[in-house]
Amino acid sequence: MESVWYYVVNGDRVGPVTFAELKAVAEAGKLGPADLVWQEGTNDWVAARTIASLLPTTPPPESSQSDEGTYALVPVAPARPTGNEATLTFIPEPEKRPKPAAEALSLDDEAPALRRKRGSGSDANDRFAEVLELAQMFVRRMIDPDPSAIAPTTEEGAKLTAAGVMDATARKLAVWRRSVLFVAAVPCAFAAVLGFINTLAMSKGERELLSAFGILLQYVQALALFALPAAAVLGALAYDRLALSTKWVLGGGMISIAVPLAVAFTPAEWLLDLKIDKSASVETADVARLGAGVLLGVAFYMALMPAVMSLLPAVARACVRMKLFLPESLVPGWGLVTSVPLCVLLTLATFVVIYHVASNMLLVLGLLLWIGAPLVYFTKFNLFTRPLTAAPERAAIARTSFTVFVLIATGVGLLLIYLLTGKFAGQTILGFSKEAIIRPWTLDLHKIWIDYLGRSLFLTVFFSDLLLHIALSVWREERAFAASPEAAGFDRTMTGLGSAVLPR
């Protein structure tokens, strides 16, 4: 039976073809030595130059010089049997053909120039420069308003091809996820370390208020913070295996959300050890429990704040990114239209108490710009709620995404100015003086914004994966239903509803 082959040219897989057809493609110049080929039944893709007799060989140019041969002293059989004689005879030099050397397919994620530096014995400074260059590429991809324009590097493309990821959109999505997850892992790791340090540094008074079970849950909650950086790194390393990478991201996201909520809704009686004197009255005991419960609720509120606040930008960013990756799908657009208003209202509701306690114009404007910026997407409602097929339409969404980013940055800047200049109970909120309520070097302060940043980036990939699975499910079910006998009846129903509900 004739062998079956596949080959890749410019990122597109072609096949199945026979070896004769593959050789004809190579002879036509459409298949280069570095292009990948695969024979059905073998383990991996290899470079075309490693396959013997596949690529055409160019014969060496003929020389007009007669003296380019080799003279050798060899015995030659004489015309007459007069004995053996040594005769000086011209022996043409045999044609030298380059022997194709087998070359393993590189799965290294580094750029070729960087890999050559490593091979030549570069020092620690060179390696730091390599990591810095790779980090800069990840950051550029993360902040790119249109991730669908991202192109995999040569090494990433080879690894994705070896894993069988050939679709252009899937390849771009894979490298975008890789970049965002690696960037998110850094602030998530810092937030986890700071959170664990805060737990270890609990004062004696705080420990005395908690029961043994309450102290155990505090450590469980601190350790759960490491789920995000661990899942981000594992998901980024498995970027060429999208199914496995998605499992890591979904698992890490669920742990980071479920554990703090489970701890927060644990009964206060299980967490606290108030050591109330048995001789105290019932009213005194109730007041003590109420005060401890209020303090515990405030502590849980502050602990959950980064997770709650990171949901809105993550959901909005995920919907926009998936709309750019899948412009023909309606799922990301309608996900944005339905989720953003709800998230904005719920997030603003969490700041009602803060607004009435510390009313300030900078605070109000900062919160409105920071939280309400995603509502700008509604100016492109028509683009998000229909399939897009033209590049200018996708560019309009990318520009709107950049506008939202600018508004959010402006709102955060106003909030920072408010914290530096505003006062609460006659004291500066954030400052270097001893009278300031919060000092810039306070670990709790930095844990909040670092945790918010890391969670926002990680949850962007988390919700993107959810939207992708929903879009795939909708696409498959719609195709299956369209081929069923009931599809015609549903079309008549929707036509009747449209004529009755939609404006004429």
C-alpha cells in the first residue's frame, strides 16, 4: 500500500497525498527544506530536508577546466600480457552530493538568535537579557487591542504544528493565552506570597480571637492564593495543548474563587474563640459576639474585594477578545451586552457605603470612570451583536477597547490623587507622615492592588475559555438542529414572533 503524507506550507496543512505527489510539489518549488512533512503512522513532523530523495538535488556546474580531475597511480590491465605495470591514468573526481543530515525538530520556545547566544556560552547577563526580551514580547501581546493580529514565533509555530494545532485562529489564541498567563503569574505570585506573610505575621491578639479551626482556615485561605500562579504557569507551559491548558486555568480559577467564599460563609461560632466569662450577662455576651462578627465581616470584605472587583474588567475584556478571535460568533458580543451592565451595577453598589462615609468629587469621578468605562462598548452595540466579516469592523472594536483602557487608567489616577490628598476623620488617607492612616510601604495595601491586577488578567483567560466552550457548543448544536426535521417548524415560529415583536 502506498504511503500517505501531509505537509505544511505557510502555516497551512495539506494532505493526504502520496509520496509521488509530495515529491512533485517539492520539485515545483512549493515545498522548501525547512517545511514540515509527516508520514501517516510515524510519531512526529520532521523537516522536508530529512527525507531522502524528496527534495530535488542540483548537480554541480560543469567545469571547462580539464585539469580539475584527480591523477592517481593505479595498476591497469595491459593490452598484452606483458606483466603488471604502473600507469598514470586520469580518474575523474566522483560527484559530491550533499548528504541530508537528520535534524531533530526544535521545540525550544526561544528565538534562534537567543538560542545561539546560549550555545556560545553566554553569561548570566545574557540570560537575563533573553528573559527580558521574552517578557517584553508577552507584555506587548497582552496589551495589544487586537490579539487576533498576533503571529506565533517560529519556535511557537513549530511546537503548535508538532501538537497538531494547524488552524490559524487556534494558533493565535494559543500564543495569546500563553502570554497573558505568564504575565498574570507574576502579580499572582507576589499577592500569594504577601498574603501568606500576612497570615504568618498575625498578632497575638488576632490569634487569640480565632479558634483552632479558624486559624486553620486562615492558612487554607492563604495557601489557596497559590492556586492562581501555579495554574497560570502550568496553563502557559501547556499552551500547545489547549484542552489541557484550559483544564489548568479552569481548575485554578475555581479554587481561587471557591475557597475564599467557603471560608467567608463559615459560621462565626466556628471561627471565633471569644473567651467570654461565664459570669457575664447574656447582653454582654451578645454585644461581644456582635462586635467580633462585625470585625470579622469587615476583614472578609477586604479579603474578597480584589476578587469581586476583578470580575468586571475580566468579563468585559474576555468578551471583547473572543469577539475579535471569533468575529462571526454572536456569543461573545451578547455575553458582553448582558453581563457588563449587571457587573457595573453590582460593583458600584459595593462602594455606596464608602461614598457616604467619604464623599469627594475625585472619589466619585474616579469610581465612575474606573467601573463605568466598559459601558462605552455599548456605542458599538451593532458590531457586537452580529457576525463581523470585514477588517474595518474589527478595527473599530479594537479602537473602542483602547478607549475603555484610557478611561479606566484615568479613573485609577483620580482615585490615587484622592487617596494622597483626601482626609478621613482629619487624617490623610495615604501618605508618608506618621499621621497618615495608610503608609505606602504597608503590605496589605500592595497586596490589594497586586492581587486585583493578577486576578484580572488570569480571569480574562478564565472567562475567555468559558466563552470559547459556549461558542463551540452553540455552533455544534445549531448545526445539528438545522439538519433535523424540527428546524423548519422553529423557523416558522421565529418568523411569526419577529413580525409580532420587532418594530416594522
